Amino acid sequence: MIINTHFGEIPQSYLFSEVAERVRRYEAQHPDAAVLRLGIGDVTRPLAPAIIDALHAAVDEQATASSFQGYGPEAGYAFLREAIAAGEYGSIGVDVSADEVFIGDGSKSDSANVQELFSLSAKVAVTDPVYPVYVDSNAMAGRLGTFDGERWTGLTYLPCDDGNGYRPALPAAPVELIYLCSPNNPTGTTMSRTELETWVAYARETGAVILFDVAYRAFITGDEVPRSIYEIPGADEVAIELGSFSKTAGFTGLRCSWTVVPKKLRRDGASLNAMWLRRQSTKFNGTPYIVQRAAEAVYSAAGSAQVQADVDYYLANARLIRSTLEAAGLNAVGGEHSPYVWFRCPGGMDSWAFFDALLERAQIVGTPGVGFGPTGAGHFRLSAFNTAEATQEAAERLARLIPTLV
Amino acid sequence: MIINTHFGEIPQSYLFSEVAERVRRYEAQHPDAAVLRLGIGDVTRPLAPAIIDALHAAVDEQATASSFQGYGPEAGYAFLREAIAAGEYGSIGVDVSADEVFIGDGSKSDSANVQELFSLSAKVAVTDPVYPVYVDSNAMAGRLGTFDGERWTGLTYLPCDDGNGYRPALPAAPVELIYLCSPNNPTGTTMSRTELETWVAYARETGAVILFDVAYRAFITGDEVPRSIYEIPGADEVAIELGSFSKTAGFTGLRCSWTVVPKKLRRDGASLNAMWLRRQSTKFNGTPYIVQRAAEAVYSAAGSAQVQADVDYYLANARLIRSTLEAAGLNAVGGEHSPYVWFRCPGGMDSWAFFDALLERAQIVGTPGVGFGPTGAGHFRLSAFNTAEATQEAAERLARLIPTLV
């Protein structure tokens, strides 16, 4: 065999591609339908004025030899690494230095690539349901055994549902890599300080490494929810943290992210900070200069006020979706500190059946929970990333549809 | 072991980091020295006006909800895939369809990532000297055995020097992946049609896959040099081709590339086109929309004339460097169809000794050939990516220095 046979073991359709395909088919058959998209987590608000201004200014710099920027540092420009260290960490009393912050082109790439630092025999645990990229990137590397139609034989699943209040239990058997995400994609739930302390203690005791995804941290509205795993003492010896400008500042089409790899994080005598620097220096050539300037503008006075207004706008949508579902008698989580609302499908329907019903009878696109893992079966995700008007209209349609399905 | 131990086997310093460090040290000690940089292959001309205009227009689209672009297709927008299929392939009579073209964020990422499609036991061959990313990305994956201080035990080196006229011989023992690059980085030499036919025939016979890097194709000035491996009949069953806007259009800081994976390319019953689509869909979220619009502008009437003028400017520098070295009695290759000139160091000096002499006695930064592989020992690379004035000044300094070293 010359090819990587692990590719062939991964279930064919990537969740969002299948959703897109079903929507495409429906719209082709119903060209006049007013389909409302509350599915994929893509933002809808345009870039904030301060970000647009920063982009134009940076583009102009690229037009003149004296200010032209070619290859940048692979780990990112110091101006942005420092802005993130101060704006995301110093601001919450957490000590992260600029050379622990690496600029990437998106949390999808970073969270897919970070597994390269680890042995192919490292045991992996994910919460279930989970962002599919953590699983598929490890599957492609050959770390997960074989797929039995529902589960990977070599992957530890940590179920999260209303049975345990969406609080994953510690693994029963030892694991070495643990992916956690708070606020969670897809469930919209958050991890409390006590819960995080438990995980950090587990990792410190066992030598496991936590990969902590904070892509949605901008949606946290109160200090009782940790915004970074490094708020927990000792986490800088056990955790890598992944952040993103995609949802915070509407960068889904602009592409910028960061990864914190603390210098205190060492395993088997090696510095993971040095390993990630090596990985990025060898296999990546940096995020575009103009994009890094745009990200820097997120921390300006005008920029931060503008992006906060957008986050607030989406949070209002999220609250409306959750309250609509609850009024219809469903048990929903998320929708606070998060743009996602997660719930069991009405009437015991399975995820794809509810997807089809929602699309065909209410012209709403959501995301089938089963696409996020076996415990997601029978669940569903709706997203707040749409206009207030479309969300209002969707809420009305949901309020009409759900009682007919229960 | 929880970590990927292959990282620790790779020689510590990445070539260009070591060069940067020595230059930094020299400049700190000699703050008034007028150092001329002919080392790293970074462009110096600003972005062309048509590209700047396209960027501003695309940024403005991102400022309004109705034209805002969020997540794009992971494989790239159709407008750019079509522009490349027509502009790079249709234009030279080669049939490549848009869905065989994938947009990336740089040839460094693409050429580092492409090895993921292949088995960890696949045998790899590289020309020597070679662009270090091909080697290091395979070493990190664990495909190359151990490093003995000079060579990887599991890697097939195909030496290229004046002894064989820079034409690599076919591998003596079977290999499965072959990295070729024309115009070559670092030697600046090109592969003829006959030579490429030999390689395509070899791959067709043995089932090997050729990874063909055309990052420098814009520097080719005559039709006698192939611009794409697909000019050779049957290559679409054996080769992946990697292209870049970095050197063509000054995108080193803007980041855009393309990879062609023909639909006819199949191995072990699998379509490599489908595998690459899967890889990119799972681990990448697309090149920024504004950057893809900028790349599209390279194919406009104004854009193509402007970027051609920049390429011509660098080619004039390259010719001057080569003729200066030849006038000083050195045997130089490259510098035509290429921004790079490659030569044996004068007086039998080794690469780093010549690097230091050039820096300390002529204040010129070049790249030590040994950094590109064992056959690069005693060789050196100079690049045309500087202003005409700086190149002229460098030529005068070289003409004075070299006779003192022979």
C-alpha cells in the first residue's frame, strides 16, 4: 500500500457537507422556499468598521516597497502575539507571555494539527458529542483504531447529556490526550471552575495533556465561567489552549486564530512550546500580514466595542431560540455564554429525521446532533448566527412546528 | 512516550533561522554596515496595483452584510479554481479542470501536508540539494528512519551537481514518492521535456507518485522548458503539482497557492483527488476570501502585465549575479528561468565558511548550500529578490571579493 489507508476508514460524509447537500437538494426542488439557516456556525454580521479600516491600511502598506511585508515570522508578528497575551490573558489576570502565543490561520487547522506533536500510540479522549475535527484528525493519523459504524475502537468517549448534566466523567481507563471545549461546541454548555480544577488535577496526576478549545469564549457573559483553562493554577503544566477570531470578531472568512503552548508544558523531556514552534516553522508560513493587522484591531477601543456589540446581537438570538424551545416543552441547554442551543429532538425523533422535518415543514436548517458523536443521537443543534429578523421568524416557525411533533 | 519522538531526531536549526541568527548577530556588532540580502527567497517589490485594487474591493465587500463572505469552500472559491485552470493550464494547452485545482495558503503548507495522503511506510526520494520542507515534513511523520548527522537512513537522495549536469539519475532501488522541483529551488536549474518524460515513464512503470513543485514557473522565459508536468502525456496518472503566487506575484506575505490533484490519479483503489479534498475539508478552512480575490487579479489583463514586469525585474538581477560570478571564474547555474543562482564556493571553501566571509567581508547575505542537503556542501545560493540597485552593488562587491578567495 502506498496510500494512507486510514483515510478510507473514516465515514464518508463530513457532517456539514451532508447538511449542505440536503439543503441544496431541497432548495433545487423548492426554489421559492424561504430557508432560514441556523445550522453551520458561520457568522452573518459583516466585519466591524475598525477591522475594515485596519485591513485597508494594511493593504496600502503592501502597495509600497518601503512598507511592504513579505514572509512574516511563522509564529506570528510580535504586535499580535503581544496584543493577545495582554487582551485575552493579562485582562483576566492570567500570565501568558507573547512567546507562548502562536498565530494560526484558524482553530480548525490548529486543532487538527496539534495532534502531530504526540505519539501515534497516545490514547485519546473526547467528550461526546464533540467537534468532529478532533476525531477525524486523529483518525487520519491512525491513532483511533477502526470505526465500527458508530465508534472508533481506540477512542475514549466521555458522554455528555442530560443524564450527567453535560459534565463529562473522568476516563475510566488511562488516556494521554484529552480534548475539552468550553463554551462547548456543539452543546453550548460551559465548564465550571470546579470542573476544570478536577480535569487539571487529573492531568497533573497522570501526565495527560489537555487540549482546551476556547473558540467561543467571547460569548461568556459573567466571570463565574472560566474564560481560559489557565485560570486554574497548574494548568500551564498540562494544557494547550486554542483560541479563534472567527466567532469573536467575524473572521470565518478572514482566518485567524491563536494557540497557547506554555513554556512550562514539558513531556518526555521535551518542551511542547519548542515542538509547536518547530512544527509551525516547518509546515506553515504564517498568517497573512494584513489579517494579523485586522486581528490586532479587535483589541483597539473602537474594535473591542464593535465586536462586543456583534456578540451581544448573537447572544440575544441565542436566548430567543432557547426560550422558544423551552416554551414548547423541550429541555434545551446552551444559548447563554454561547451561540449554540442543544436539545433532544421532540417526540423521540432521530437527528436526521428531525433535520428533514425541520427543513421540509419549517424551512429551517439546523445541525443533526448525531453528526457530533454517538451520544448526540436524537439531539439537535441550532445556532444564533443569523439576523435578529430571521431568528424571530425561525422562532415563530419552531413554536408552530414542535407541538405537532411531540 | 506521549510525544512524537521524530521531532527530536530532526537537526535542531532550520536553515533560514540559522542564517537569520548569524545576520542578527553581525548587524548587532556592526550597526552601520550596509548589509545586502540575497539569501532567503523573499520578494521585495510591493504588490502590483491591480492586486491592491482587488484587495481593497474585497475588503469593502466584507464591510456589508449583503456581500460579506464567511466560511468559503475548503477547496477554494470556484472563481479562483477556474482562473488557475484557465490561466496556468489552458493557456499552455494542458487540460486541468477546476475541480482538480485546490487553493491553499502557501506551497510550504501544501508541500508539507501532501505526504499525509501516503502510507508511513512509503519510500521517499528527493533530489539533493532540495527544499528542506519536503524532507522535514516526512521526517516529522516518521517516514525517514534516523538522521546520521548528514543523511536520513530511510531517504533516497538523488544527487545533483556539476558532475551530472544537475540531472538526477533514476533511483537505484524502488521508491514510491518522488519530489521534483523545476525551476529548481535551490539550484535554479530546469528539467527538460525529455528528462520529465523519463520520470513520468518511471512512475507509470513502478506506480510511484511524483510531487512536482512549480513554485518558480513564472520565471520560465521560453516554451522549450516545460511549465507543468502535465505537458507530458500520462503525467495526470502519476503526478500531483504544487504552484504558488508567492514568487509569481509577490504573495509571500499574502499567502496563496494551488495544488493540482488529477482525477485520473489513483492508487490502491483510491482517488487521490478525493483524499486531498477530504484532508483539506477536515484540517483546513480555506484561504481568506480577500486573498483569493487578490490571486484572481493576477489573471486580469492589468494584473498579468504588472506581475510579469516584476518577474522581468528580478530576472535581470538574476542574470547580473550569474554573469558576475562567471566573470570571476566560478561555475554558476540558474539565473535564467529562475531567480536563484547556484555555484561551488570559491577556493574549495565550505558553505558556512563562505557564508561568513561573504557577510563579514562584503556584507552580503546568501544561503549556504549545505543547508539544502549533503550534495549542497561546498555550494552556495544567491537570490535575485532585491532591488536592481542593491543587486548592482552586490555584484560589484562580489567581483572584488571572489578573486581574493580563489
